[in-house]
Amino acid sequence: MLRDERGSVAPLIGLMFLVLVGCIGIAIDTGRATMVRARLVNALDAAGLAVAARLATTDYNADAKKFVDANFAANFVGATVNTVTAKPNADKTVISLTATATMPTAFMKLFGKTSVDVTATTEVTRSSKGLEVVMVLDNTGSMDISNSMGPLKEASKLLVNQLFGDQTTAKNLYVGLVPFSQAVNIGVTRALWTDLNTVTRPYYPVYWTGCVEERPSGYDVTDDIPSLIKKDTIFKSYYSPNSNSNNWIVSWWWSTYLNINYAPVQGQTGPGAFCPVTLTPMTNVKSTIVTGIDAMKAGGSTFINVGAVWGWRMLSPSWRGLWDGDMLTNKLPLDYNSKNMNKAVILMTDGENTFNKNNYTSYGLLSDKRLGTDDIIEANKVLDTKLSTVCSSMKAKDIIVYTIAFNDPDDSTKSLLQNCATSTSFYFDAGDSESLKAAFTAIGGSLSNLRVSR
């Protein structure tokens, strides 16, 4: 007997419809989960870079979670981040990160699946590139008047801590320090770089404090090494002459003695009047560079170009073998563009170039006309031009130049420093102490040279 089976198709169609709806729902929820994972990966990459830059991090998981939360949009398709783990390798050069998030389902909940877990992983590697960096820091009298030496020391040590992290002796990291005023102090142990003049330099070298005058014939803006073959490349020892304002030779009956008084700023007298503390050649020992920073004292006028050119000489491979200490041990500086090695200078000042009348400097007295003029304004312009020349020469050698204008110097000095920097983003206008710390921290982050490796 024949039966009408047309009605039996309806349940089948209904079942197929439910399956189709389920597949569409699964596809939609899967797509949403894929979007969550992509967003989670981006947040995890950003967190990895941020955590890796914080070399002193002790709780990697907590720091990573904080940065993931900051970079993962709140309630993105309703998802919430649950756990974030960050695990460094033994030498903290590689950090592996994992994050999980829970996303509520939109359609799968109809079938009893109310949420899905999404997992993302990434790995951040600190670049294996090495770094030679020299901090050229203003130690002039204005830094004392404004009580800025303390903040400068604090800010520069922030950068040192950032670069070294918890290492006491770093690998492929070398940091040097050049304090400057109206001269730079190369250190009394480097007398062979000078003219060894005992005729016009009374009591030399016993009372020589280590500062030198800058060289004539254009060698004041070059990285030429001192050589007996080229007389003008030899440095003249810095000896502030005895005068009514700087009375440091006093006759007393039959004896002559020196009255060298290193009092604050304007009270400083002697043959080394306003000579800053000795520079610190590049070292990979953290305590050595910190000691150099702590020793800095303020006094004297501002000759930015002199500080800059000595920063360059510390990085120039032409000077390899002349510097002692860790630089000699490690055969530094390396050649320009050495594989996996960067060179950088951080130049900071709080004021414009200033050649004061009757002020003995690394260019002698203004009346000596060693800058081609005895006019203060014109002499300062010459110093500015010399700074620009040194900056251009360093950048031509692929030395990265960072500059910091601190405590609001005049607009021309800010422009000079901005043009000196490798790029405008490497120039910092730090109007106060907190901005100075932020500038050094930003430079430290830039020098960390991080990359996402996988």
C-alpha cells in the first residue's frame, strides 16, 4: 500500500537548519576568537618590549600583566585577560611571554558553550648589538647656581642603571663620561699628550690639574691624535695665570708656595681654576662610571664644543691604544661601523656658549684672540660654529648623537642642539629636573635597541 512521505522531509530540513545555524555560529565565534588572539598578540608584543626595557624588573609577570592590560582594549568583544606570564632566560637576553583571555560566545552558548579561552605567545630578544656611549655633561657654574648638579647626577645614573640593569660588569656595553666647563680635564696621568712645558708653566706638572687648552690650526674640532710629528696636535697644559683676581703664587719671606683653593664656583683659584673633574674613559664596570658621576662639581663658563669634541675623541678609533684602563684592555674604541656595535654621544647643557672677558679658558684669554676676535658676542658665535662642525663630523661617522637642552637656555642654543642631534626625535628640551630624568630615561630606552624575535 502506498504512503505519502512528503511530511517526513520537514524534520530533516529543520535539523539541517539547526546544523547550519550552529556552523555559522561556530564560524562567527571562531572569527571573534581569532580577532581576540590577534589583539592579544599585539598587546603581548608591546608588553614584552616594555618589560625588556625595564632592565631592573624583578617581577616579570606583574609588569607584563600591567602592560598587557594597558594595551588590550577593555571589553574588546567582551573578552578579559586572565593570566600573563613572562619568563626570562638565564642571562635575561630573551623573555618568553604567554597570555590567556576568556571570550564569551555569541552563538555557541546556544549549544552550552558559554565561553572560549584564547592563548597567545611571543618572545622578545634584547639585541645582541654592543654599545659604546659617552655622556658629555655640563659642569659649569650655572649648574651650581640653579642647584642642578644633584638632579643631573640622579638623571645620568638612571640611564646607567637602565643600561646595566643588575649587571655589575656588562658584556658589550661601555660607558664613558666627559664633564665639561670652559675646559675638559683629561687627567694628570696623560701628561704625554701635552707640551710638557716647565718654562711658561710654573710648577708643571706638579700642580697641573689635568685640564688642557684646545689646539690651534683647526685641530680643536678634529679627532686627530697628539703627535710629535704634527706640533699643533700636542695639547697645551691648562694654567690659569697668576693675577690680582687669581692670586695663587704668594711670596712669604724666602719661600714660594701655592694657594690652590677649590671652593665653590666664583671662589675657585689656582693654575687649574674652574677645571672640572677628570673625565672617565669608557668602562664596562658599572661602579666606575657611577663614581665618575658622583665626583662631578660645578664651576666655570660654558664651552659646549670642547666637551663635544672630547666625547668624539673617546669614541674615535684613531685614539685606540691611547686611552688606558678598560679601554686599553678591551682594545677600544672599536672601528666605526663595526658589526654589532653602535656608538653614541649624549650631549647635555643648561646654557649657551659663553666666553667671558678676563676668564682664562681652553682658548686662553679673550684678549689673546685665539678665536679670531676679542669681541664676546663674536667669540661666542665662533664657539657655536665649532660645535656644529664637531656634531656634523660625528654624525658623518655614524655616531648617534642625542642632545639635551636643560633649564631653558636661549632659543639659539636650543636650535643649535636640535641641529646637532642625529634627528629631531633625539633632541630633548628638558625644562626642569623631572623632564631631565625623563629625557635620560627615554634615551636609555632608545639605546636598549630591542626587537621582537618571534
